[in-house]
Amino acid sequence: MKAPFSLAAAIILISASLASAQPAAAPAAPAAPAAAGRAARPPAPQRDPLAAGYVKATELPDGQVPPMGADGNFIIGPTHTPAPEMSPVKEGPKGTVHKFTLDSADSKFYPGVERDEPAAGAAPAGPNGTVGNHPKPYKRTVSVYVPAQYVPGTVAPVLITTDGDGRAYNVLDHLIPQKKLPVMIVVSIPPGGPDGRGGQRNLEYDTVSGKYSDFVETEVLPMAEKIANVKITKDPNGRAVMGTSSGAAASMTMAWLHPERYSRVLTFSGTFTNNQWPVDPAYPHGAWGLHETLIPNSPVKKLRIYMEVGDRDNFGGDMRDWVLANENMAKVLTEKGYHYKFVFARNAGHTDRPTISQLYPTALQWIWQGYPIEGK
């Protein structure tokens, strides 16, 4: 997520936080480029996974990923080599990808908005870092992956991915024939518009409500079944949601508010922070509220959750620290007794591609543990 705020204020926030809570930071990552009308985000400090206040975690040798059968907290080393399953299969059957377009004019949930950008160099004047928004129609193209092993007419499990993420396709082409993953459908849904508080992606992903889940359930999945000629299970045990950044927050919100629909969640660089706009009095701190109040104050739900964060993940001050947000999530999930796995990656930034490519195949296998695989 972009975090529009002044450079001077950000430097003060970073210095104060590190001086009071953590050891001296290692060299920071390069500054993120600025979007039109917004100041460049200062580089994130490099956080130490062994710092006081963070969850206790098992540190693994460099290049090693967490063991498949284990829950809990892990630290992986600075070298991130993509897993071979991320590449296309060289021999053997491959799944097919079907596409269809959704028009905002037909949506009961999201008719479309666009963020009002401040003038170049000007600070946003509105609440929570934005100046408002205005209507803007959109069209989005949804992709549906159908594995070669799918038998038409049968009911299959499903993986929903945000941001149109299609990285699972190659992984499934490799691992389904090996009986390491069930024969599943993947529905990859892009946001209806660009990022930024007040924008369409922010409205869909950072808003803590059941609205996005209802949109997926009533406007996306029925069309996916029709276009791809598949049947998707209604059993939450056979439904997973996956995302990165704010897409990860959306995935967690979908499962948290609708555990009758989803029971498996996979997140990378989860934006479990206060990025929601407009402010909702029911959830005044947005996705930060997941670990602040919602999870700790609620009965345990039947969810299986995988999380990753990088040591140079985003930092924006109070309730805008991505590393702290994921650390807090790990703490409350431990305290409540959830089945979860939390991976802290050294030498990794926000939605770090090499890190995700290193972890993705084993992460998918972990979240699908316990689901029956035919023929295994």
C-alpha cells in the first residue's frame, strides 16, 4: 500500500520508534517511487526479528523453508531462491485459464470510484490520508484456472486470489499430479481500480466488512462456474483465500467475517494496518482491529492461517507498521490457539517477489493440509 505523508514526519516517527523499542536499524531499503501527486515514501527501516516484544521464533539456516508439518513462528535467511514449482512444467498436462469481464455498471456492490489526487507536492487534506474520491466506472477481467485433472461436473475446492494473482497456476500444474495438492479451481480477481486511500482497491480490500466477500460470492463465483464449466464447493473446508498487501487484508477479512465460506487463508506482507477509508465507527482502526480487538475478543474460529512479512516491510508510524501488525497477529493467534504459520523473512521488502517465490509452493501445501486428496 502507498502511505502518503510528509517526509519529515515519517523520519521523526521512524527515529522515535527505533530508539524506544528496537535495536539500531541496519541500512534501509531504497525509497519507494512516488505516485502522481504524492510524495515518495521514505525507506522502511530494517527490523530485527529477534527484537524485544516480537514473537519467539525458530531461526532456520539460510535457504531453508519452514518444515511442512509444523505450525508456529519461523525466521528464514536472506537468500531467496525461487522454488522450481514456480516455473511452467516442461512435460505433462497443464491447466487451462478462462477469462471473463465484469462491468461496474452491473455491480450491486461496487459501481466504481477514483481517488482525488492532491496537487503535486501538496499533502492530502482529508481524513486518514486522502482528499476524497469521485465516481469512476471500471471493467475488470477475472481469470479462472481449471487443472487438467478436473472432471467436468464434479464439485471441486477453490482458491480465491486477490489482485488477479495467477502464481498458483504453475504450482498446481506441478503439485496436483504429485498428489501434494487437491484438484482445485483458482479464481483470480483483480481490483476494480488503482491503489491509494479513497481508491477502488482501497475500498474493496482495506474495508473491514462482509461486502467484498458478498461481491465475490454473488457476482464473481457464479460467473466463474458458468464461463469455465466447473462446480465450486460450498464447504468452507474446501475454500481458501490468498492475497498480498491489502489483498492479504481482504483475504483475512473475508475468512474472519465469513468462516462459513472460507477456512484457509494465505497472506504475504499482510496490510493488517489502519488503511481503511472512509472510517467506519464499527471498525475505527480498519484491519489493525483484527489483532487489536476482533481476534482476541472472539471465540476461536475454524481457520488455518499462513502469514509472511519481510524485515524491510512498510513502515508508516502509528498503526501503519506492517511488521508490527503481522507480529501482533502472530501473538494473538498463538494466544487463541489457532493453527497458523508465521514466516519472518530477512532481506525482504514489501510483497517481496523472491521471497514469495521461495515460499509459495510449501505455503499452499501447508494451508491445504487436512483436505482429502483423491488417490493419495
